[in-house]
Amino acid sequence: MQEMLKRLFVVLVLLSVPAGLFIKQEHAVFLWHKIPSIEAAFGALGACLLIGATRILASFTRKREGFYD
């Protein structure tokens, strides 16, 4: 079940980028809002950076197995 959900997630993420090419960019305030699928790319990059940061911080905060003994 989890493997199927992971595959579905990957397919939906991969489909979100080309879907941005067909959406009309209305009311673009900043220059980067005119770039198709920039929100999907920015969100994916931000998620990857957050996951990487938590893994790095977790490696520093781990305690030894017999720490409280």
C-alpha cells in the first residue's frame, strides 16, 4: 500500500510541472511569477532543503545509546 502511494505521489509531482505550462499566468506581480511551473519547482526545492536540514540537525542531536544509564 505504501509503495503504491509513493508511486502515485511521484506521478502527481511529475505531472504538476507540465500542467503549469497550460495555466495562464494572470496578475503576475513579480518577474518570477511569469515563469511557468516556478511555484512547483520552488516548492519541491524548499521541501528537499527542509528534509536535508532536519537530517543534518538530527545527526547532531542524537544521543548515545547508554546516555541515560
